[in-house]
Amino acid sequence: MSNSPAIFSFSAILELLSALVVVLLVFLGLIWVLRRLQPSLGGGQHGALHIVASLPLGARERLLLIQLGEQQLLLGVTPAGITLLHTLEAALPEAQVSPPAPFAGWLHKAMERRSPGRWKSANGKAEEQHSDSSSP
């Protein structure tokens, strides 16, 4: 047997764990600093400014209805920039503002198109899509 240093000694494992803790602390510190510098990354509403509705027009183009205090702004967003299309002095009634489609319904439709089979619908009933092929 040779007198080589033990790879899995207590001091080597302790050194490895302390280095891991330092890396994790640096990573969490960077995340904290970035959130402080750019509060819009957190999402959500920021005071009197928030998105009321969004309508995609293409792959990278969309219309946004933004609530700014008592006014609503209709913006056109493209890769080239953002354009103010119209300013509404009074907010639209809630009935005229269409809510976004629920993600669960969209996901259910997408899964049915991708792989036909048995999926639960939103009301809890099982739906089944039958194939036209018959078994011998």
C-alpha cells in the first residue's frame, strides 16, 4: 500500500462543502441585487401602472391596453418599438375588456391535439377521443 493522501478525508469534504456554500451565497446575493435594481423583473402590478389586456397580432407583435392612473393607453408593440395608438380619458367598462384565456383550457386543447387520448376536462369529467381505426 502506498502513502497517498485520502481523497475522501473529513477536511476535503469540509472544504468542498464550504466552497459550495460560498458559491450559493454569491448566487443568491446576485439575484437579490438584480431584483433591487430592476423591480419590473418580479412581474405584477406596480402602483397605478398595469397591463389591462393584451392581444397578440403576430409572432412578435401585440396590442396592449395599459392602465395609467385614470387613463388607459392603447399601445402597439413590435420588434421595432412601441407606438401609442390611442389614449382613452376614461377607463373602458370591465365588460368590454376581454380577460386572457385560461391557461388550463389552452393546455387541455394543446394536449388533445398533440396526443389523442384520455384527459380530464375542467369540470372533472373524463373525455376520450376515439380513433377511426378498428382492431381485428
